[in-house]
Amino acid sequence: MAETAPVLVNHRPFEPNPILSLHSIDSSIIKPHDSIAVVDDVEIPTVDYFMLFSDDLDERSKALEYIGHVCKDFGFFYLVNHGISDSVFEGVFKGISDFFNPTEIESRKQYEKKNPTDRIRWGLRSSPGENREYLKIIAHPQYHCPTKPAGFSESMEEYFKGLREVVQGLGKAVSKALGFEECYIEKAFNLGTGFDVSAMNLYPPNFISKGSIGVPDHTDPGFFVSLIQDVNGGLQVFSNDGNCINVNIPPNAIFINLGDHLEILTNGKYKSHVHRVVVDNNKVKRISVATLHGPSLDAFVSPAPEFVDDSHPPAYRGMTYKQSLQANGSDEIDVQSSIEQIRL
């Protein structure tokens, strides 16, 4: 029987965003899929953000219990009723589409990697491992973003401001679901100066053949990873039984995946799940915004004493968030996972 989870709200059918125009990157170099089964009958849980802070104590208690169950048994969910407006989402996708205008590619090259201290980085990947164009920016504690095209930086800043408030609220809810005071995660990760990096990705149309990988299998550092996209199709997350689940995000919902450092803090009670992007026969381009919400660079992250006992010894080495980002040779803005280097 397929694993299911209760859905707390109803959603309208998905409709593609009409704002976006098409352009294409060379899709001739592809990496074939592996033989892992892809399933469509596993329902990804939906968490209603509003209910986590409901004035109705019974509703709030049930919502907190539910998000605790979802974090432990799934590790990923759709977040709805988060308060970020439809118009903000539309502004984000239009701004990113304008930034990736194919006639302006030369101007984007000013943001190619120059040194490890880059705060804005652009790149183009067309290789057997990846096929995408991307822009990475540091969104917090200082906000960095290209100023052109007009309105792009302002649209992104408005989104990140709302998103940060939502993620801080999720941290409070998960803290309470774990049985602690609501500021537990905020204090553990020193979130006042939390290090947030966002990657804006453009996956081109793929008319060539079936089996192209947009981003290979990976987990992400940080405590939460949030993702939005303009059209569905491509994102897959690995379930506990090792199958791939297609992620079809409801309109203007946010997909939340638990990050490596929440797994480390909870000593494996909550897991960071592997995910990837495929671009099988996509006839339109797809835009996504993935934001890695991290501890402060100076925050020392290790399994918390509350999750360690004789039956559950520490499973990860302690180090600062900055050290963990550098553990596999990457610099800060690349934010590659190093959990395998940290695992004991």
C-alpha cells in the first residue's frame, strides 16, 4: 500500500506561469538516469503554516504534533498559507527570467567565479553531470544581488524578507515539536546572523532525448532548504525506502527539505534527504529558487546533548558552520554538502 500523509488544505490545479518566455541552452550533453524507481503514488505531506500559530490551542497543538511527525518520518513537505503573496512570487519569476535573458549573457559573465569571497556568482553548466544556468547570491546576513535588470534586486529582496520570517517561524514550530522552548533552534544556530545562500536556476528545454540530469543527487547544508519553481516537473526527492518521488509543488506553495545541520543537531533524529533535478523531455524552460538557510558561520554545530545517550552516541563531529562549508574544499557561496566528511 502506498504511503500517504494527511493534507491539511485543498489546492487548485497547477497552471503554468504565462509570464515566462522560452530560451534554450545546449542540451546535447546528457547524463542517463540510473535504474532507481520513480514513484508517483507517495503523497508528500502538506503543512499549513498558519495553523502552527493558530489562536486555537487545540489546532496549534495538532499542527505542532503533525510537523514533528513529518520531520521525523518524511524530512520534506509542502508549506502553504505562509503569507507570501502571489504577486511576490510572480515578481520573483519575472525578475529571474529577465536576468537570464539570452541576449544579455555577456553582461552576466562579470559574475563568474573570481575568488572565494564572491558574494554574487553566475555560472553555466552544460556537462554530463549538470545542465543549467544559475545565479548564486548571499541573502543574509547581508543582502547581495545584481542591480540589473531594473527591479530585479528589489523583487528578490522582498521575497527573501518574507521568506526569512517564514523560516524563522518554522524554526520556532520545529523547536516546540521537539519538546523545547520555541527559541531552541534560533539559539543553537545563532540565527540572528544566519548565513543564507540562494541559487536561482534556469533549466533549459530538453528536446534531445530522455534522461538528462539538471542537478545530480545531493543533500544540502543548513537547517532548512526552501524551494519554489515556476512550473512543475524535474525535482525528485529520495524517500526512506530509496525510491525517487516526483515533487509537484502546489501553486505558490514552498517545498521545504530538512538540511544537513538539522540532522547533525538532532543526531540523526531528523534526516536530510537526497534530492536531484531531471529534465526529461521538458519542452519549456523551468526556473527554481533554492535557498539554503544556515546557522551563523561562527556557530559551532554538533549533536545536542538532548539527542545523545548510551543508545545514541554522537554520530557527527562538531565544527563551526564555516568549517563544515569548507570541509570538502568548497568556498562559502558554493555551499556544498560535507555531511559525509562530518559523519563519525
